[in-house]
Amino acid sequence: MSTGKFVAGFIVGGVVGAVIGVLLAPQSGEETREMLGNTTKEAYGKVSDAAKEIQQKAESVVDEVQRKGEEIIGKIQDMINKQKNEA
């Protein structure tokens, strides 16, 4: 399972659990709405943080793949030049 899917599942599970807990809590409607608003803001912050983390990891992977690709291209060009010089 990828880290991104795990994080997304963890966040969604937390949000669902929090909403169910709030709806079943013995509070007035106003308190419940306030708590739901706070929970929503908190969940949005967590999702936003997770999305940023995933984006940073993806950028890191892309940079590494690009660097490796440039290395391979350089080696191939060296091999081609070596073959031309020998011919």
C-alpha cells in the first residue's frame, strides 16, 4: 500500500469518526455546530498538510528520476563517442 493511500485513508477515517462522535454527543445544536465547524477546519488543515507532504515527496522522486536519466544519457553518449572513435 502506498504512503499516500494510507495517509488519505487515515485522514478520512479520522474525519468520519470525529463527525460520528460529534453527532452522537449529548450537546445542544449550537455547540454541535460549533464543534463540527472546528472539526472541519482541523480536518482541512490535516488534509492540506498531507497533500503538501505528498507533493514534496513526488517532486523529490521526479528530481531523482530526472537526475538518473541525465546520468544514463551521459553514459550512453560516452559509449557512442567511444564507438565512433574506435571505428
